[in-house]
Amino acid sequence: KVISMFKDRFNTWKFLGILAASLIVPVGMVFAQPDLSTTLLICLIICSVLYCAGIDYKKVLTVLLIMVPIVLALFVYIQTPNQKLLKPYQVNRILAFKNPDAQENEDDRYQQENSVRAIGSGQLTGKGLNNDDPNSVKNAGLIPEAQTDFIFSVIGEELGFVGSIITVLLLSWIVGECLYAAVRARNFEGRLVCCGAASWIAFQSFINIGVTTLILPNTG
């Protein structure tokens, strides 16, 4: 809404600075929950909307040149013993993802490894919805939050590879429909809303599936 209201001025450093400052409090509150993945998701959505709005590529390059060293420095910082940025369990999960073979990280890999095992056990067509299979990873209660954060592992186990692919295709179709609606939108604000919805669904799906398949760390 704010970008559409100031579409003639949003491509200035002054506006982008004001926008960034106005987002510090709400994004900071989500980060303080703590909810690192949702914090990153919000930032990705905002960047996507700015891209759809037509932000100057020179500004994008400038921001990247600034942010990349900062992110690398923060990654080094969170590995120091007395860091205060992330909760200990978040750091442990990131380090477990970085060093999967380390014995001390075994407990922090537990949830994701069981998720991958569940997906693999579904094989081609799965074990069936709400099955009573005693060997089911889900039925054994080995996947905490299976109904939310790790729902894709349940899909993989109960519906197999076929069900997983169909799920990904359906999500891709929804994202495509949102982008198609953005192209056909009659006004600037409508286009940004559709782009925001598309990026939300796309990035949320990527993060969720990435965590359940051990492509991304489970930050919490």
C-alpha cells in the first residue's frame, strides 16, 4: 500500500530508507519471538514486492554489495561462544546443518533426519492417508510438529513421491496464477498485492519443503 501511494518517489534512497526504518519494529518483533525463518520470509516478500514495483537495479546492486559482507560477518559472529543475536538452539541447528557428521550435533539433526526418513519410506505411492502402519515415522511420534512445520514429510510418507510431486505442482500452479493476475492487474496496487501473494506462497513453500528435505537448516 505504501509503495503504491508513493510510486513516483519510491525509487529514491530517501523513501527506501524511510520504508526500511518503518519495518524495523514489526520485523524486529517477529525476530524476537524468536522466529528467524518468518523474519527472513518477510524480508524476501518485501524485496520481491520492490522488485515487482520496478526498483532501480543499481540500487539493488548497491544493497547487495553492502548486505553480503554484513551477512557473512553475522554468520561468523553467531558461531562465537558469547553471541547474543540468536538463541542457543537456533545456533546449534545451523551448526548441525553445516557440520552434519559431527557427533555433538546429533540431537539437533533429529527432527530433520526423521523427516527425510519418513519421506523416503513413502517410496512411490506412499503408505496411505491416516494409515495404521506400525513402522510409520509419523505414527511413532518421531516428527514433532508434523501437522505444521513438517507437514511435507507427512505428505511424502502417506502419499509417496507421486503425492509430493503433485503437491509441488499445485503450489507452483497457485504461484503462477498469482503472477498471471499481477500481469493482468488494472492498477499498480493490485499488481503489487498479487506479486506479494505469489512471493509469500513461493518462499514459504520453498522454506517448508527445504527444511523437511534437509536442503535448508531448521532455524525455528
